[in-house]
Amino acid sequence: MIYLGLDLGSVTCGVSHSDTGFIASPLTTIRFRPNDYDSALDQLLVLIQKEKPDLIVLGWPLLENGDRGERAQISEEFGRVLEEESGVKVVLQDERNTTSESEAILIMADVSRKKRKKVIDRMAAVRILQYYLDANQGKGD
């Protein structure tokens, strides 16, 4: 099974993938104008055609207390449209702390601030997909 993991932001979408179902790897970062989710969707549809995933895991940015804020609602709607347009099942994965964890990992690896900025979205997408894979190991999808 092939998986894509997505970390949707307001100007970028980090993308990760796994073709083993065990390990998530960074793939790319999609850039778009602020809040231009139509452009993000179009670029993702092209990538989906190329990668042919069986499942897409979309980060779900819940608030720290677990409530759904504006960003979570945007992700829910984006996921619904992406599933409809691509024909690929989209599942939401709690993404609380994935960006800060990714930042900490990159700092520990002594990655410069400039380079961190370029890869942070992909790293967060890796964390999102890896959380999903770890939680669903052996359960089937």
C-alpha cells in the first residue's frame, strides 16, 4: 500500500510518503499563495496522479485542548474536497506538536535556521504520516 502524508499550512503543504506502511519519508513541499487552497489542491492532484497513493493522511490541527479551531475546519473541508476530487480515501490525523517536534529534531541535527525553514513542512508531514502508520500497524486500512 502507498501512503501520502500532508501537513497543510496557509502557504505550503508538506508532503511525505511511505510505500512500506512502516516508515514515512519526506517527499516535497508544495507552495501556494496565502490561503489559495484551490492552487494547493490542483498541485496535489498532479502529485497524486504521479504517486498513485492508496490512502492520504492529512494533518488535523486540533487546538491543544482537543477542540476544532479554524485551521482544523479548513483541513476537514480540504480533506473532503481532496477525497472527492482524487478518488483516494483521506483520513485525518491529529497533528498537535508535529511542527515543534520536527523543529526540535532539526535543531538537534544542527540544521541551520535557513535550511530548517525549507524542510520543516516536509518533516511535519513525515511525523503526521509516521504517527498514523505506528497507530495502525497491522490493522489494515
